[in-house]
Amino acid sequence: MSINLSKFGFIKRDTPRDINLDPLQTGGVLTPEARHALQEWGDEYSVCDYCGGALDEIKTPPIYDFVHKALPEFLGCDHVRITNGAREAKFAVMHSICKEGDWVVMDGNAHYSSLVAAQRARLNVKLVEKTPAPEYKITLEKYAQAIEEVKRETGRPPALALLTYPDGNYGNLADVKAISRLVHDNGIPFLVNGAYAIGRMPFNAKELGADFVAGSGHKSMSASGPIGVLGVSEEYAPIVLEKSKTHKTKEIELLGCTARGATIMTMIASFPAVYERARPENWQKEVENARWLSAQLENLGLRQMGDKPHNHDLMFFEAMPLYEISQKTDRYFLYREMKARSIHGIKPGLTKNFKISTFGVGREKLGIVADAFKEIIKKYNAC
Ligand SMILES: Cc1ncc(COP(=O)(O)O)c(C=O)c1O
């Protein structure tokens, strides 16, 4: 035996993160209930004790009620399924709705997983141009232009349109209702990638005009991933949720079953808390916290890009004062200083541009973050 086993086995996660600002992580922190569920349901195909053949049909534990009653109401869609992530939800839609060689229009702020999903489904992508810095907006005019370009170049409308709402770089919330009307006026089905919305903020697929929605459990629903949600309208459910001819309970795009263990049980465990936090009044507090931190950092000479005033917890900053310090010291100084204060989330080596999320951090800890930036800038500028 030549495998060195000493480095495997239980591994402690040693990232100091009393305060976590990592946009990938803030909405995925487990609730105490989910932490408990992880232990309880971590073994084997744990949810399959009483399975009749399809994950969403399991009555004990109450996955059926969660998938067929609670989630459709929460998302405002006719049908919901659990996937292994937002990307799998997007792929399922693209693969079932489009044919090889079709065109998908997507916003220029789309996440890489939307593009890769389209590539896996062998589709062509037309990106909607975003406005220049500092706003990086997706406008209705540019969306219409991209649709027209596809029509001109291929002789027919795109097979699908996607909007990232909000996008994962700037936290911009485009005018989704107007884009949905435009898309539908052109006879195109509309997919909203709500990976940073579903589980954080009020979200209703029907009100937004989405035929399909994709959400991410580990990103925004305090679930232990990989897990996501897929919402589909009545009109498209027969296509996206088509069942296998050979295995009559199994949905083809889901490869029969998806999250069949601790992942779904942590999502269910966190759901009551997630439902509460996404209420308009609670979300409004999150937006106010984001705006407050943005104002504090701008007072220090940083510049928040994207929508202003900002409407989401994910924010992108251009930080010239920190970049200038990095030129005198080294590019890891900010990471080191933040780590020393147990503030996690700004990637090692970044100083000039970085994104952070204030979701769930709370005003008190955000005050510590603002003070940390102030102290760091003062310390290095005094040298
Ligand atoms: C905007 C956006 N969409 C989708 C994803 C992918 O989510 P998942 O990991 O659930 O596939 C991400 C992940 O960073 C994202 O930022």
C-alpha cells in the first residue's frame, strides 16, 4: 500500500471567521437546526427509508410537503424540484427546453455556471452587454438588442432567455419584470437565476414573470450543499419534468433522484428560519445594513460599484487607498490584517477590487468591519 493515509480522515476547518463577509458563504451558514440535521441524516441514503421511488414523493420525512406545498408557495411557482445546485437547475431547463445549436440570451453579468450549463447542453450564448463602470447595469434596451441580434443572425428568436437576479459580481437587481415582458413578447421562455435571491429576499416567480427559476441551497438557504431548487411553470412542467419511459417514477432531467440525504434535510431544517428572514421587513434591514457599510467604506475613499443606492447585500468595491498601500507593502497585507481580526471573506491578494456580502452579519459586527478598514488604512498610511 503506497497511499499516505495520514493526511486524510477528519480534518478541522481552521479559517478564522467570527465575522464572515464571503458572498459565497453568508447565506449558507447553517442554522442550529440544520447542524443537528446534518448529524441525524448524514448516514447513507438516509431519506430513503420509506421511499416509493422518487425523492419528491417521500412522505416520511415530509419531503413531499416541502417540495409540493411549501416551496411552490415560497417561490411563487407551480412546480418545484430539488436539484444538486443552481447550476443543475439551469442545466435541466436548458437541456430540456432547447435543442443542440439553439441560442440562449443571457445578461453580461451571468455567472460562469450559466455559460457552462449552456455549453454542456451544446447551446450558443449571446451575452447582453452591460453598461460601463461604475454601474454595470443590464438595461432593457441592451437586452432587446441582444434578442434582435440573434433574430438577425439566425432567422429566429433565441430558444431561452436568462437573467441573473441579482448578479453575483455587483449585486445588481435588473428590471426583471420589464425584461420578462420583453422576452415573452418575443415568444421566448424566461429563466431567472435567483441563486443570490431565493432564501435571502422576497422572491415570487410569477410576479417576476419567470417561467423557470433556479436557487442555491448552500448559497442562500442555509443548507449544507450541494443542493438547489428548480421552479417551473405549469406550461413547461411536462417538458422539464418529463418522466422516463422505462422507469416511470423517475424524472429524466433529475437523473431519477437528486439530494438524497443530509443536504435536503438541512434545507428542510433551516426552512422556517429562511422563510422568516426573506420577509420584506427583514430583508429591508439587510439592505439598510449593506447601505450603511457602503457609506462607511466610501467615507474611507473606497468606491462601491453597481446599483446605488444599493439594493442587495452583495457589494463590489474599488479600493484605491488599499491598492496604494499594497504597492508599498505587499498584496497580502489586507488579507493578513483581516485574518488577524477574524474577518473572513476578502480573497487573499485582493486589494484593488473585491466583493463582500453583509447578509446576516448584523450592524454590530459590521461596525467592527468598518473600524477594521479604518484602522488598517491609518496604520499603513502612518508608516
Ligand atoms: C450568481 C450565481 N449563480 C449560480 C451560482 C452557482 O450556484 P450552485 O453552486 O448552487 O450551482 C453561483 C455560485 O457562485 C452564483 O454566484
